[in-house]
Amino acid sequence: DASFPNQIVNDENRYLSEQSILEGAPPLSVNWQLFEDSTLLAQQGMKAMAATLIFALYQSEQIDTLAHLIHDLRRHRGNSLKIVVREMSASLRYSDERLLLACGANLIVPHIAPLSSFLTMLEGIQGHSLSRHIPADIDALISGLRPLQMKGYLPLEDFSKAVISLMENTLLPEDGKGVMVALRPVPGLSARQSITLCHQRRFGDVMTVAQNRLFLFLSTCRINDLDTALKFIFRLPVSEAFSNWVVWHQDVDITIQIKRLAQNIELTQSAIKHVKTAAKKTAVVFEEEQTEERRQPIPFTLLSREPKE
Ligand code: C2E
Ligand code: C2E
């Protein structure tokens, strides 16, 4: 085509890749072309039609740049291009993967996948064409997918507003926004006191106190990662400071519960999963909260001092 002198036609079987993703191995065949960095790769990618482009990701600081490169390539070169990111060391959050996919990546390969599995995954996407819509405005995408710019304790009203605004964000997938947990402290410890045990470090992780429970919202945390997250967040093992906890991870349940809190309605039994650590502390078990549970007076003894002589 005279108007596109540099255009590579019928490049379906070609692999354009950052050198490092092959871990020192030479190009695997004549169809492979290796580039020193992501900029050079993206430049060549701008001439590709249906080739496979593979980017390497080493650290979270690269995510924004990579998101822009991928978005540009996808918007300019269309749906037949196969764009892959190989994570080279543990650095991607679920929310980062989501952003890269939203920008037009076909596949993100986790760092735990060995080279051989990675190559099989590449085979798996051959012949694919992206059918997802990729929004034109990347800045709106990045800011819409960014976590709340707040962390730690918030008064109930602010907590509720923040979580509800997240639930209403249509850029985020349904039921994938995070997990809410209500922890009831052990007798003798008030929910307010328990705040000091909780160290939220990630933007988007917020907490409040209501109904003598500590409520946490952990952004983009997945339900199966809850134990891991709680271990990072609490200094003490959770089961030492809290007698039980309730977890919600679906949008509708989180929203209902936040509204109930606003009306000061106690946690209800229906639809609520009551989570406790199992006796062995290795697993969590789900059980229904007791319908007839009533607050019982808790006996305690005042510290007695020896009367002074
Ligand atoms: P990981 O540290 O083993 O955490 C696994 C998952 O637990 C995370 O997956 C997340 O779902 C949840 N999680 C752990 N800590 C927190 C927390 O403080 N707040 C919330 N909201 N969730 C938490 P995710 O996000 O996909 O991250 C995957 C892996 O990426 C993490 O595995 C870790 O190896 C790495 N990573 C992510 N962010 C950071 C970070 O800020 N610092 C470090 N050192 N590693 C990070
Ligand atoms: P941040 O999001 O405010 O997280 C602050 C600190 O919380 C992290 O410091 C880390 O000590 C801890 N943390 C949060 N989430 C996790 C997790 O999933 N696993 C583990 N092991 N620790 C977690 P760190 O690692 O020095 O990171 C500083 C900042 O760098 C983070 O602030 C975040 O803005 C950025 N960052 C680090 N790793 C990642 C990542 O994998 N993805 C993203 N999007 N940002 C990251």
C-alpha cells in the first residue's frame, strides 16, 4: 500500500516483544522481534495490524505509562492487535490489572507463571479479536478506576458517602469493588478502642464505628484475599481482638447495609453471612447470624486495689 510504506500487512503470526520477557533466551523463531524497551516496542506496534505485542512490567510505577501506551495502540490500531503484559515480579494489584484491561490489553500474565506457561497462554490468544469497547478518554478511565483518595478512620456519614459513591461508580465491575467487614470487639474492648489496632495503609481502605462494631471497607480486596488483608492491617490476630465478624462483598448487600447504618438499624439476620474463624484458625466458615441473639450483660470485675494502710 503506497500510502502506508511502513505498514506490515498480514502480521498475524508475528511477535513483537520486550527483550526481557524471554528471560535471556534468543528470539524463539524468525517471527519474533525483540525490543529494548516499551517505547521502542510501542513505536513498532503503531505499524502493526494483528501481531502479538508483549510488554514487561517490573514495578507499579510503570502502570500509568503502560496504560497510556496500550490505550494508544488499541485506539489507533484496532481490535485485531493482541496486546499482552507479562508481570515480571509481584507488582500488580487487581485494580492495576483492571485498568490495563480497560485500556485494551488482551491478556495479563502473572509473575508466577513460568516461561513455558506464558508461551502457552500466548498460543491461546492467537486468532483472537478484542470485542470489548475501549473508551476514548483515558484520563476519565484512569481517574474513574483510581481508588478513593482517602484512608483510615472516617465519621459514619463520610464513610457511608465514600462507600456509596464507589458502589455507584459504573466504571467499576459489579460486585468487584471491595469487601465490607463489621467486627465486634471482644468483651472489655470498645469498638472505638479497637480503631487503634487497625492500620489501614492503602488508599481506598476506610473504617468507621457504628453499633459498637468496627466497620472496614477494603477497596478492590477480593473475598478470598480477606484473610491476607486483615493480617496486614491488624497488629494482633483478628480473632484475639474480635469475637465475630460479618462480611459483605456484593454491591447490593453493601449498599443495603450502609443504608441500615444510616437509619441505625442493627445488623439483620436475613441474607447476612456471619463469619467467624474456625476453631483451627486456618479457614473461615460462613454461618447465619443467630436470629434470637440478644445482648447479654457481660460480667466483669473492677480492679481492686489493696486498701492503703
Ligand atoms: P498480597 O500482599 O499477598 O495481597 C493479596 C491480596 O490481598 C491483594 O491483592 C488484596 O486483594 C488483598 N490485600 C492485601 N493487603 C491489603 C490492604 O492493605 N488493603 C486492601 N484493600 N486489600 C489488601 P491485590 O491487590 O491484587 O495485590 C496483589 C499483590 O500485589 C499483593 O499480594 C502484593 O504482593 C502486591 N502488592 C499490591 N500492592 C502492594 C503494595 O502497596 N506494596 C507491596 N509491597 N506489594 C503490593
Ligand atoms: P499505598 O497504596 O498507600 O500502600 C501503602 C503501604 O501499604 C504499602 O507500602 C505496603 O506497605 C502496604 N500495602 C498495601 N497493600 C498491600 C498489599 O496488597 N500487600 C502488601 N504486602 N502490602 C500492602 P509500599 O509497598 O511501600 O507502597 C507504597 C505505595 O506505592 C503504595 O501506597 C502505592 O501507592 C504504591 N504501590 C506499591 N505497590 C503497588 C502495586 O502493586 N500497585 C499499585 N497500584 N500501587 C502500588
